Amino acid sequence: MKKIIQNTFLIFGSLLFCTMLFELGVRIFAEPEFDYTQASADESALWQYDAKLGWAMQPNGQCTFSRPEFSSEIQTNAFGLRDDDFSKEKAKDEFRILLLGDSVVAGFEVQRDGTMEAQLEKRLNRQLSGKKIQVINAGVRGYGTDQELLYLLERGMALQPDIVVLGFVPANDLENNVTVHTAGRIFSKPCFVFDEAGHIALRGIPVPDYDLQKQIYSAVMPQRPEPVAAADGNQNALKVFLSKKLRSYAFVARRLKTAPPEFVGWLKKRGILHNSLPPEQVDFYRFPLNDDWTARWKITLAIIEQMHAFCIKNETDFLLWSFPQKEQIYSRDRVIFTRSFAVDDDELDFDQPEKKLRTFARQNKMQYVETAAGFRHRAKSGERFHFITDHHLNENGHRLMAEILATHITKKTINELK
């Protein structure tokens, strides 16, 4: 027994010594890695409570938004939008495009002039003459399609857009549209449900407060056990602690994420490397869809249909585009995804979201821009449009998105503008 204890102490002592030696080497020879304690803002940066929307961005606010791969200066205008100041009244020769969306459209991960809004505005003004083109960035981090509809109804249409462009992030928005409160978020949100006549009806106004760690779904979702939120919180706290105390932790963590995809998937499957996607995410690409994802799609498409109808009523064009996930674009990320969830590639249909949206748009005579194919084609050359450690678009991605949207908008509107 005494020998076992001695050997145990010897093993732990050796591991501790090697760790200290490695830490010393990293501090002396390696460039400093990103310190998560220095992340200058979280997803709720510039949020303020809004009784109708749940939250909105503060007017005339500013912050620095930093992560390992980027650092951006964020400013909002008098309307609480990440945009220049502008008059609510549209000039006679002005053509306005309103971009609705979540963090993908808000583009906190890039500088203001690198966002799809800024680049789309430059492209259209260069390609089209005779009128001034203004693109308004109404993207808000954390928003679901339901909040984007409410924003359009309450405030967006008052800005007199000629085209409303909805940026839809299927995997993310489908979840947000059936959620009343996401565990860990400082504010809750309203939601839409179906009434007895089968129409969508708004619930939860004014938006109440909920326990910070409660995950609460709307009535459209099948009953399910409540997920435990504490685990993610503890994991994030541990990450911050290790990042603060051990420079070697950040050194290793950063390089693991760029390791061979099979190895990264293996680590995520066993919980050694954090998998930011919930286990149910794999079912998003299965066919047929289970009851949970069917419920998400049903309410979401009804919300988009309502948005489209409102635009028609106000004689405003409506354009829908979908955001491509990394596993839909890059072979490396697809391998990581399938290995993480221990599934074979042929068990999933990664084009299913676009197929569903394409059919929906055709049935409702709606303009729809499918972006995944364009991103995949350009990615074959090795170009990267998403960040490695973050699922958002980098500046290349915003530029390509602006290019795709500009091509479609130009073809559809050039005769009207002339």
C-alpha cells in the first residue's frame, strides 16, 4: 500500500514538473496567446432591455469586441444600429435596403467598413447609377426571426426601405424562435405560437424576467426535460481560470483547434475539447426530421411568411437569404462535425436546410438567395470565409456575401432604378 501511494505521488509530481517546465518554455519562447479574461465584451455588449423585443442595442453606444481571431471597434447610431447616422425621412433620389438579422448581419467580428452592409452599399452605388443606394444594418446579436419580424413591424418599416433583406441562420434561428429564455442570457424575449385558427400569435409582452440559468421553451415545442445550464457555465469559468493562470493552456487549446480534423472530432466526441454545438444539432441534418426540429421549422416558416406578407402590404420588396454553416462549406469542418457526433457522412443531408427554404420560397413566390453553393465553390481554392475558432464570417465572408447579394439585387432592381 505504501509503495502504491509513493508511486502515485511520483506520477503526479512528474506530471506537475513537466507542466511547469512546459509553462516556463511557453512563457519564454512563444508569442502570448489570447487571454479570455481580456475579452472586452460578451454577446450582450450594448444590449438594453426592450419590453417588446426583449433587448435592443443602446443608441449612440460604443465598445471594443475582442476574441482570439479579431478585435473590432463597435459604435451604434441614434437608432441603436451599427450604422452611420441618417435621417429617418428618405431623400427623393434615395433607394433604401434594410438588412435584418442576428450577429451574422451585425458583424461585430469585423470592422465597420468590412461588414456585408458597408460592402454591399459600396458595390451597389458603383454598379447602379441615378439614385443613392443606402443599406441599413439592423442586425442585432442574439435575435431570432421572431424578434426581427417585431423590429420590422415596430420600427424597421418606418425607415422607408425599398427592399427588406432577411439574413436567416437556420440552425441558430430555428432554436431562437422557440425559446423564451436562453440559459445565461441577461434578457428574455417574446415568442410566437399558433392560435386556434392556426395563425401566429404573439405571447410574452411585456417581456418578463426569468432566472438567469433557466432554459425556457415556447408552447410550440414538444415537452422535454429541461437542460442543465450549469455545466456550460462551469466549463467557461474553468476556461477563463486556466487561460488566466496558464499561458500553456491557451497555447495548446489554440493549436488543438487547427489539428487534423479526425483528431479534433475525436477529442470533441470524448469531451476533451469543448464542442460548442449541442447533441441535438446533428438531427438538424437528418431526414426525416424529428418532432423537435419539425416544430421549429413550422413556426419559423410561418414567421417568415408573415414578414413577407407585411412587406407586400407596404409595397416593399422582400428578399430571403440563408447563412451557410462551416460544416456545409469546408471538408475539414464536415469531418470534425461527423466525428464529433459519431455519425457517417451519408447519414446526414447537409443541403437539407437550403432545399427546404427553396421549396418554401417557390410556394410563396418569394425571392430567395441560396448562398451555400457559392461559398463552397470559392472555398475549393482554399480560401476561408469563416473564422477557425468562431462560427461567424470573417471579412472575406462578408465581402463574398455582399457580392452574392449585390448580383441578385442588381438583376432584380436595375430596370426599376433606371
